[in-house]
Amino acid sequence: MPDPPGGQCPQVSAAPILTPAPGGLAERLAGRMQGRHPALVFLAALLLGFAVVAVVSIAVGALVTDVIVKSNGIGSADESFVRDLVDQRTGTLTDVSSVGSTVGSVVLVVIAVLVALWFCHKRQWRMAAFAAFLPPVESGLYRLTSLADPRQRPDVPRLDDLPVDASYPSGHAGASVAVYVGLVLLLASQIVNPAVRALVWILAIAIPVFVAMSRIYRGMHHPIDVAAGFLIGIATIAIVAFACRAAGAADLNRKIYWDTEPNR
């Protein structure tokens, strides 16, 4: 979280995605919590954003699983896509899909933790918090939505032993967008070389697509499920960025307070 007052830590600039906009929602929330520690403001904003998105995600999920996939042939087309992909299975492609699943789970958590630890070492607390909270927030949204809106996994031989009624949404797809795209948004402003920045963005987009196709290939999700996962990943980035912006605004308010009250 932000640095304490009094110059105890070197001042650092946060990434643009974490910078509160004047008059924005994050700044208004920080104003309502005037005098509260930025860490508390961060947690309050995080919980508020999570609650709002969770309600919307569950409502949309109910519409998808109870209405959309059961009408107009959408569900059958969703299932047919999976079957067509499964028919193309080979030993090599199966190994590749296993890599995709790992990249969308264990690997991204390790990357997020390492980035968070690096920013902790640099005492850039908001950037550290952004990286650290992406995986748990996405996981929470995914699990709540999948529990509230159960959907049977594709009716094909599945390559992973997971609950059969947790097809919607794809947690792997959501986590991939949240972490890989989120970290690029965090770090892109620090990449000076345009070619390197473009390459990083290409990877940030390509990896979630690779993960999503791997999950479909393995018979674990339908296309609609991974699309919903992508949206949850984007929402995760927005929630954590909002919390960091609110903390940044609270930190600025605190610095102004200490600057204008020198005897405190």
C-alpha cells in the first residue's frame, strides 16, 4: 500500500492504471473515508468492487446457464465446437494442452507473487498490492459464480478430474486475463522500447487464448464458458485497480493533511 507520511520512504510513481482520476469514484470513496489509513481504504474498495461484480456475474451467469444456452441452438453449437476440437486430439496436442492448463493456473500465481515481492522490495506498495490481489480476487469471483450457476461440462471424454457441474465460467481463462493482461497494464509504462512493448502485449493477449483453447480441447469448458472467464478476468483487473486508486487517493489526502498540519 502507499508510503507513510513524513518522507520515511522514497516517493515513487504508480502505473497509470493505478493513478486516481480527479473527481473519480475512487477519489470520492477515499474522501468519504477521510482520515482512514490507505490500507483500510484499499480493503474497503476491494470488498465493495468485489461485491458489486459478484452480484452482476451471478445474475449474468443465471441468464446464460438457465436461458441462453437452452434456447435457439446456442447450447448445441457450444457443445458441437468442443466435440469437433476433441476429435482432433493427438498425443502431442494433449501434451501442449497440459502446458496451457499449467500456464493458466500454477504458473500465473507464481508470476504474480514474484512481481508482488519485487515491488515490495522496491517499496512500491500499490503496485505490489495490484499484482498480489489479482489471483485471489479472480478465484473468488470464479468460484462464487460457478457455485451459483452450475453448468455441466461438455459431454466428451475429459482429461482433468474436476467437478462435472463447474463448466461455467472458466477459471483458467479468467485468471489468465487477470494476471497476464493485468501485469502488462501495470508494467507497460516502464517499457521504453516500442517493439518490446508490442511483443509483451501480443503475449499478454495470446496466452489467455492459448489457455482457453487448451481448456476446451481438454473437454473442461464450452466456448461460452471461456468467454465468461475472459470477462471475469477483465472485471478482476478493474476491481483491484479501483482499490489501488482509492488507496492512492487516501494516501494523497493524508499527505496533504500532514503538510497543512505541521504540528501534528
